Amino acid sequence: MQTLELTETNYHRLLKRQIRKSLPPDLAEHPDIQDFLMAVNQAYTEYQDDLTRMELILEQSSGELFKANRELSRIAQEKTEEAALTSKRLEEVVGSISEVLVQLDHEGNFTYLNQAWESITGFPVAASLGQPFAGFLAPLESREKLIEILKNETQGKEETLRIFTADGQEKWLGVSLSPYYANGGHIGFTGTLSDVTARVTAETKLKSYTHDLERINAELDQFAYVVSHDLKAPLRAINNLSEWIEEDIADMLEGETKDQFRLLRGRVHRMENLINGILSYSRAGRIKTVKEKFQIRSLVDELCESFSTKKPLSFHIEGDPGTEIEAEKIALTQILQNLISNGIKYNDKAEIHITIGWKDLGNQFEFYVGDNGPGISPEFHERIFVIFQTLQARDEVESTGVGLAIVKKILDEKHSKIRIETAMREGTTFLFTWPKNEAKDI
């Protein structure tokens, strides 16, 4: 067997010394022992190499772990700062909310309130927590409403409750509460409280104004009825007296005097028509009638049959005959009737032609009534809608000047518009809009 020379530098010196100390010289120098020492030395050398590599790996890993730990510490610090900033911002947002964010336990005691509670009621948040909500509601009615809300553990509810603030002011809270659960059990309620004092005050005033308006309208109707009756009575007496006088002195009356008696009765009839016109104008747009669904064509046909005149009269109707509208039929009838009457009354042609039509504009209808009369000069387009205003002398054309004023008043109440298209000596067309469905739009 070939042996390698062992030196102090390539084998474990401590082991060699122990072998020489413990074994006889001839055995200690035996070749097998030398081979053993060589194997031990080889193993030790390999172990040293492995240990060195391990130390290098551990050193590298330790550096990487140190870097990772430092990075994680930095990230943790950033996240901590972000969380603190987010929490601060959340607190600021919650504190700036004008509505009270509220949480109640199942017995109705406050478990959470934001700063808006103190802003609205004046009671400190800290002192209010743990207190029953009902204890802050002075009126018995409001407490009973809250009790009803707290009894319902399945769905939310909204109510308006009255409260007295820390300084004794009366306020109204819009309360919206919903039950919440945890681990399958009912824990309490969450929701919002808002200051609706201004809204409740406005609604109360509106109800009062509405009541006053209804009372005033009723008084106005009664007054108008009494006035018209008292005014018409002497007019009828004048008319009757003039007829009786004319009968008594019929043989003495001559041409001009007879015309004056006729003129007197004409003035009496005009005054009576004027009183009726004033009554109609005062009620236009104010007296609500029942809304109903009907075909426009049937309404127009009925109107056309109600007109007659000494001149030849013809109607031309345009529009879908199947079109229906839901509206106050009386009000729409009144408008069309006045426009048609206007087109007939002031017509200067030998034959009168009236055109009536309607168009569907989507969310509303457009109606139009045209005639072949003299036309209306542009400077009078606004004036003709003013009550008692006429373009011709009343001795030439008997008119109260109320019809178009009534039309304008009704359309104003419906938030609708009316306009005029005209050509002098060729005719005039009145066009106006009307809500498609009054039940929704008015």
C-alpha cells in the first residue's frame, strides 16, 4: 500500500499526539495507523471547507436578512404612519359631517356619537354616551315614535322627532335607524340624525299659508258671487224698464230715439257679459277640476258643433285622431273655445275658415288654432292677453276683452307657453303647449 507522508500541517496534530501517547511505538508508527490518520485529516479538511462555505453562506444570508428586516421595518413604519394619518383624516371627516352618526344598543342607549351631536343639540358627546336616546326627547309623542322604532328589529325606519337642545331651543331631528346584528344576534341600531328644523318650519308655514289661501279663495268666490248678483240685478231692472218704456211709448218713438233704446239695452247686455267675464277670469286656473283621460279629437269635434255664425263657417282638423291626453278637460276646453271664438268673432272674410290641430312633442303637446282673419300686428301680440284689451272698438265688435286673458291665465298656471304666428290680411295662428300627463307634471 502506498502511503503519503504526513506532516504537522496536513493532519490533526492533537490526534497524532494522543495516538503516540496511548499506543506502543511500533503500533503508533504502523502504516494502517498512518492511513487512518490520513483519512481523518482528509475528513477534517473537508469539514473545514464545508464549515467555511457554511460560514460564507450564513454571512450572506445574514446580510440579506438584515436588509430584508430593515426594509420590513421601513415599510412597517410607513404603514403605521399611513394608518395614523388615515385614522386622523377619518376622524376629521366624521367630525366635519353635519349629520349625527349614531349607534344605539338594543335598549336604545347611545354607544357612539360623532361631534355633530354636540353641534346640533349642545349636549357633550362624552356625557351623552351610555344615556338613553329617549331621555333627550321632551315631547311624549316623539318618545313613543322612538319606542316604535326600537321595537322593530327586522327593518329600518325613518321618523321626525322633536328635541329640546341644551340651551332650551326646540329642534326637529330627522331620524333614520336600522337594526344591526353580530354573531346571529340583534345588537342594536345604527343610523343618522339630521337637523330638519328649517324643513319642518317651512312645511308648517306652507300648510298655514295653504289653509289661509283656501279660506281666502272661498271668501273670494263668495264675494264674487254676491257682487255679480248685486250688479246684475239692477242691470236686469234697467233692461226691463227700457223695454216697458219702449212698449208704452212705441207710437211716439222715432228712428234715432229707437236706436238709443236699442243701444241702451246693448250696453246693459255688455255690462252683464263683462261681469260674467270678470267672474270667469277670477276663477280661471284657480278652481281645480277632476283630471280625466280622453281623446283630443272627440273634444275638438264637440267644440266645433257648438259654434254657429251668420257667415259660412268651416273647420279643418289636423292631428292624430287616436291621441289621448290626461288633463283637466274643462280647462283645455275653455282655452280652445276662447281661441276659436276669437278667430270667428274678429274674422273679416266672407267665409270663415278655422284650423285646429295638435302635435306630440314628447313630454308635452302643442295645440294650435288658426284663422283666415285680418291678422294681428306684432306690436299688439302682448297687449291682446291683457284683460279688457281689444283691438277693435266694442261698438264695432261686441267683446269684453276677457277671453284671451283667461287663456293666458290658465296657461301660466300650467307653466305652459302661448305664442302667435300671423300674416297681415291672411290670418293668425295661436300655438300653446300643454303637459302630456297633468297627473305627473302638475
